Amino acid sequence: MHLALLALAATAAPAALAQGDAARGEAIALHRSQGLCVLCHAMPGQNPALQGTIGPPLAGVGSRLDAATLRQRLVAPEQFNPETVMPAYGRSTGLQQVAAAQRGKPLLTDAQIDDVVAWLATLR
């Protein structure tokens, strides 16, 4: 149990230290071939007809979750919901049906994840 908590703290700790760019994070979240967040989540200020409803709406998420938790939900969403269909954005192994050009690469870099976290934190 203690090892699991240490592992969780190690993956969440960079979020407390890193400073992402919220404008870049929003662009990543809305990009239809990069972050793809809009595919599953409703987002403030976007056309409702072009947003997903599979995941929870992101309005107010910055009020409900701190930066470390937001980051952890991006890099290891299965820790919060084992049934999730949300991909682990920081992982490069254990993924299924990955295009050849993307194999061995994470869906988003650590810097891009920091940017998305910075943007999500603004959604209050």
C-alpha cells in the first residue's frame, strides 16, 4: 500500500512544480487530432453539437480538483475509474490499437500535459 502511494505521489509531484501554459492547454484539448478532449467532454464556450457526452463536463473542474489530481486523471485515469475509456495521455506502453507512427510515444508529452492541467485549472 505504501509503495502504491509513493508511486502515485511521484507521478503527481511534477504538477505542483511545473507551470503549464493555459492557452496552449486549451488548444491541445480542443484539437481534434491531438488532445481530443472535446470528443468525450463538454467544454465551456464550445458548440454543444460538436462536443462529447461520454465523459463528465469540464465546466468548473478547476474548482473541484487541484492541479496534482487533474494531472493524475490525465496520466492514469484508470486509477479513478477502472472502467474508463479515457486513454492514459502520458503513457507510451500498454496501449491498444496504436498507429505504427505513434508506437512507443506518449499521446501527450509531459509539457503538453502541464499545459492541459494549467487550462483545466482555469475552469472555475
